[in-house]
Amino acid sequence: MKKDIHPEYREVVFQDTSSDFKFVTRSTMSSNETITMEDGKTYPVIKVEVSSASHPFYTGKNVFIDTAGRVEKFRNRYSKKAQQSDSE
């Protein structure tokens, strides 16, 4: 392998911001933030919005999303275009 062309592969902590779940794994990602884990070691921390601790597929909990508002916006936007093209 060529020297000095590969990123550093090291242990980092991924922290789920929605559930505060943390796990240590290896990655090439870098971060200026650090965190001290239960083992007493300090690791770079990468913050993520979704992990297996908060994703509805893994937790079995459904998260309510304002789909009614989205559907209404879609209908309002495209029903006018469909009516205009039909009348032409």
C-alpha cells in the first residue's frame, strides 16, 4: 500500500441525538468533539440523528409524521395543474 494516502481508521463513538444512545466502533470519520466513555477512554464523537435505538423499524414504535398536511399540499399543487390541462 502507498503511505499517507489512506484516512486514519480508529475507534470513534457514534451518538444518537434523539435517544442519547452511544456506541463505540471503528471508522475513518473525524470530529473535533470528544467524549469520555465508561471505560475511561476519550474518543472522537460523531453525532447522528437516527440509529437502531431510535429508528421506528427497529424500535417498533411509529413516529407520527404530518402526512395529512403533505398530502393536502400535493393535492392542491397538482389538482390545479391536472384541471388546467384537462380543460385545454
